[in-house]
Amino acid sequence: MADQSRKKGRVENRPVTASARATRATKRSIQDLQQNINKSALVVNENFKHSHKSLDDQPDDNELEKGVTRHTWKKRPRTFDWVLNASAPGGPVSINLLRGYRGHVACDIWENNFERGCLVIQSRIQAIELFQFKPRDAWYMLVKSTRLDHLRQCVFQHHNAPLISAFVERWHPETNSFHLPFGEMTITLHDVSMIMGLEISGVAVNHPMHRKENRPDLFKFIANMLQIDEKQVKTEHTLGGIKLTKIRELLEKKSNVDDVARGYLVTLLGSTLFIDKTVDRASTLLFSLTTDLVGVKTYSWASATLAHLYRELGKASRAECAQLAGPSTLLEAWIYEHFPMFRPSLNSNFIPNSHPRAMRWDIHTSTPKLTSSLKAHRRRLDDMKAEEVIWLPYGSNVADNFPLSLYHGCIRYISTIEPYMPDRVLRQFGYVQTPPIPPIKPNKEYKPAHSYSVDYGEGMMSFWDDPSSHCLSETRLGKMVKDPWDTSSDYMSWFAQHTHIRVQNPAFLPDGFPPNQHQISAEARLHLIAHCLRPVYPAVRSQLTLREQYQHFDRAIAIIQEFDNLYVEDQQEDD
């Protein structure tokens, strides 16, 4: 009886609570009610807009007299229409190449005058700096043996978001290249090797643990390495990966040098080459790449880095994307190498032929993320000429020094497979650009303004098993350039039919806004002089007649005289 009375007392005194099912039902009913209210408000608001135009939208008397049309920024309506089925105004005439142009940011800018602003550039510089070490630590010697330790110095502290955003507006994932007024350019394998100091040759970056059926083995490996519960690893995996701070804190307590080296490599790779949008986490898939520390150096890190960057640029090309992940330092340094008008100051500590070229630039101050700066860069690219570009920043013998950079096929980073097509950018190898062959197409693709998904399939990676046998032949490469920007007679007409030459629609520019006229920079002229004189270097000039040698000297002298005349004119204007 006493037990029954105590039980009855507990039941009577227990606070009244709703069941989980009842709570969810209540939440759903509240959400449905709120959605109905929002829809009703939206309908009322739209009706009000159609029937009552605000005074701000009405042109004043002066504007009516001048015939000026005011353009106001509007929020972009979501659309699922992304396939190019017909010629686009200011865009491609042919529908065969840029299939996803309707969902591209350039289409929005040209047709609708929508402005998405500067992209948010993901960065992980602090995660690397917090990982303290001594150069002679045993675990750090293991890291050095992987040939990746230099990546710590190959990350910019700040990124020029307006400049990067302007270039992303010209990236097209169908060709994996930037479409500029004078043709296509892209980031090549030899660019990655020179800028980031990574090997091109090697095994494609992948691991059996990346398959879903092998994920339990991966989670067990991570749990043993970090000394945490396996369930916690699964939870972190669903959130995007292990927190970088947690990796460092857990490994600081461990004495196993192999595990500390693995943790640092995961942090290094996740903070330099394979940055994602999780802000402060490293993907669990990176851990599997460090299981064999000796085998880390056998991977083709250059091709993996490039595949990841290609995919992230494709995502950022969609009109509603607001962020850019991936190795942004590689992208920004590539811009500085080829476009001298955007270059920052040089790093005085940089040692040529010793340091990766990402360390060439001194970037210690942040660039304001101003939409006005983005518009200025966009217009600068719209008016750019091929003569202003440095096509061969690493010398003219790129094909000889980096033969695998002529590989034509697919490259990969884990499950990300992307096409690599150097025949579209032959001028970056010192050859005359001709109309390229049709690009490699994905098995599946979905590219609306708010989403991005492509699938190239595992079968397309078979070429990388023997990449040297799938490089562009001498017949496909064609003729060497006389001027670095040389194209065949039919290339520009082909290019104009398949792309959009300008991003900014002149109809939306202020009246009296003429196209800018830009002089070729001093750096570009010096590269052009070197290009003219290269055939008469002592090692190769015996192949030319004396008359041919004089012709090369005359061309170089003409460039110097033109530059000298411009300098004198500038001095006179200053006086």
C-alpha cells in the first residue's frame, strides 16, 4: 500500500508535458499558418506595387525631358530555367557550347542588371598558424618527407575579393576556362606546379575508404587516431568534418609522431588546397589520404588541386552563389602572373627558382569588398586586349619543361572528376590558338542559378593511368606563335559565335561612359621584348640566318622605341 501511495503521489505531482509527437504537430501547424500569412502578405504587396508605384520609381521632370531611364537594383527571382535553348542577347549565338548559360551570373548581369556583389572568399590561414612546431620535431620531419611542408608559406593572408569575383563572372564550367574578349584562358597543370610547388606526375588522389561501404573503416581510423568515440566521428562527419581546432587540441596531447604528422597534414591540406565552405572544419575524407605517410608523396597533388578548383569555380559561376571555396591563393596568384595591371607589390624575400611563385607577392593588407571595385574590374576585363596579357610568364619552353601539362582528359580529387582541356588555351603553351575540338561532356548535369551538380563518371579517369600517352600531339599543337597572342584566321569568329565577349551590358552604363583605352604595362612589354629576342639566344641562333636574326632584333627595338615615346609623352603631360 505504501508503494502504491508513493507512486500515485509521483504521478499527481509530475509536471504536465506534451509528447514529442504532439510538439512536432504543433510546430508544423504553426509553420503552415506562418507560410499562409506570408503568402497572403506577398500577394497584397504585389498588388499594391502594381496599383501604386512609389514616388522613388517615378522619373522626375528633368529625366523625362532628357529621356533618361532609371535602372534600379532588383532582387533576383528564383528560376529553374538554365539550359540555353536559343541565342542569348549579348551572349552565345550558338547553343552547343555554353549549355548552362541561362543560370550563369554573366547572363543575369547582361540581361537583368542584377548585381550579386563580391564573393565571400573562404580562408583558413589562422588554423595553420595555431599549429605550433619546431623545425626539428620528429613529427615535422615526417611532414617534410611528404614534400608538402612548404604549403604553409603559400597562402595569402588576405584576398582581393572584387578582382577574384570579376574573373569568376567569366568562368564557364563547360570549358573549364575564363572567356575573355580575345579568347579563352585557364589555370593549367604547369601553373599549379609553378605557383604552389606541387608535383604533376603521380597517382590520382583517391582512396578505397572514400566509398560509402568503407566509411565504417574510415571512422574507426579517425577515432583511433584522435582518441575519440566513433559515434562522435560520425556526428562530426554529418556536420562537414572534424573541427580544425579540435584536431590540434587532441593531437597536442599525443606522443605518437605518426598521428601528429597525419593531423598536421590534414590541417594543412584542408587549409590550403582543399578549402570547403564549412568555415572551420576538415573533411573526414582527407584523413584517409594520410594513412600511409610514405605514400603521400606519390599522389598527383597538382591535378587534385586543379580538379577541386575547377569544381568550386563552376559552383561560383551560378548567379545565386555567394561564396568561393577551393585554393583561392592559386587563383589569385595566377591572375597576377598573367595580368600585370592587377599586380600587388613584390615580396623582397622571394627567391626565384627556389620558392613557389605564390610567395612572390607581398599581400599584408586587406582589400575592401566594394561593389564599385568589382564593377571597375569587370569593365577593365571587358575592354582588355590580348597584347596586355603575359601569355608565357614561365618562359616559352613550357611544353618541354612540363610535358604532362599537355595531357588531355579528366583529373580528379576523391569523388570530384573534372575535364582538363589544354587545346582550348594553346597560347599559354606558345602555340597559335585554333578552334578547339568539342569539350568533354558530363554524364549528368544540373546548373540552375541556385544549384550546381555535374557527374563525369569513373570511366573518364582511365586516361590518367598513363597520362603521357594522352597528351596533345605535335599535329594538334600546330604552329609556334610569332606574337604571344597569335590565333588562326578563323578563331575569333568562331569564339564570338560561342560565347559572350562582354559581361557588362552598355545599356545599363551611365550616359557618356565611353570604353577605356589602356596602355600595355611595362611588365607586359618586357615579356614581349624577351619573346622577340629568345630565338637569337646564343644557344639557338645558329638555326637562323643573319637576316632572320636582324628581324628579331628590329622587332625588339621597335617595342623599346614605342615604350620610350610613351614615357616621354607622359613626362610632358606631367610637366
